[in-house]
Amino acid sequence: MIHVRLTGCKCFSLMLSVACWFQTVTAQDESLKAELKDRSTNVFAEAVLKREVLLSSDDDRDVLLQWSLTAAHRTLAAGELAQHVAREQTLEVKIPLRFPKLNDGSVLETKLNVSASIVTGNQPPILTARSLYVFTRDPFLAKSTTLTHLAIVLFDPEGQTAKTFTDAKIPYTLAGRVVALESLADGVLVVGEGVNFSSHKSLADRLISAAGRGVKVLCLAPGEGTLVKLDSESQKVM
């Protein structure tokens, strides 16, 4: 957090908040540089993986690399490695990380902090950091009750959206034929991706009719055909 106070006709404070998605601070003479290679920010709970740090120098250097993984002012993991960085070459160092277990449906924001310093000398350390968001394997679990209450009806002759819903554990009822949509009086009607409106000529009219009865209609990207634009008379009915 940087605070800047300006004076003049009107005195005011300017506050700048720097978000650390990708940040690298180098020593004053820039003789040593360090940066995180992977820019992805999402990981799964209990994942064991390695993040690469790229070290480079204008001369042969013995470098101490330190890191920590923190969340809510707590240190989840920490370590250090001594490395030799050859002149004008880039060294890739892998940091081992193990992410914590989470309650189902929760999300945890963590921060990977990396410090690189030359073993001999009084130069300030190089700091780099990255926010990492930890998700459970089933992100919809905490909202399963809400999804059930939506009463989703899926019209999906292509089958692609049905597979996606099933894999994501989103509850739904499959409408096998267009005529089945006539009986819907509430809930959410989803038209799956890739539906051919040219082959299902009455589908557009039935969707408009369902919306007029109070059904929430969500139409994903169609394969062919178009939805007819509502005229003023249809809008009055809805």
C-alpha cells in the first residue's frame, strides 16, 4: 500500500493499492532478477505441484531462494534453496508446494511469496509474489440445494450440455421432445448448446410461450437457425 500526500489549492491524499497478480522487484543495480514462470492462479485443494522460479544474473552469483505459502496471515508452507546462477544464463528452480484440504464447496485465497538474495553483498532481496486461489474438486457442492430448487429442465438433442451438467453434478430433468415444453409452468428451461432451430421449427415459438407463462428460459449457442424477434403483440403477452 503506497500513500502519497499532495499539497496545493486543495489538500488530499492519494492512495494506490497495488494488486499482486504478477509483481517483481529487482535490486537497484538489477544484477539479479527473479520471476515466477507460471501465471495460472487456480489450483485444487490437496494438490501437490511445483512452481518454477526463473533466476538470472549479469554475473556468476550464489543465491539464496526462500519462499512461503500464506493464507489469512498464517504460513501454510515454507522453504529455502541455495542456488548458483551462472553469468547471463537463466536458471529454472522448482518450488514444491502442497495445498491444504478444504471443506466442500469452499474457496481459499493463498499467496506465494518468493525472495531471492545474493549470498555475499548488501543488496536488498528480490521479491516476487502471486495470489493462488484454492478450490475444492466439486465447486457446486455447497450450492446443490439451490440448484435443485431451480427445477432445471434441459432440452438437449445434441447431448453435449447434458454431459456437462452430469459431470458438474448439476441436477436437471431431460425433455426428450419439443412438445414436452408445453407443460412447463415454472422453473428454468435450458436449451442445450448446438441445437438446430431449423430442424426443430416449432422450438422458438414454444420457448416464447414458456417465457410468457413465467418460465425462465436460457438458450445456449445454437447450431443453426435463429430465434424470431418478438413483435409488440408477443411482448404484451409476456
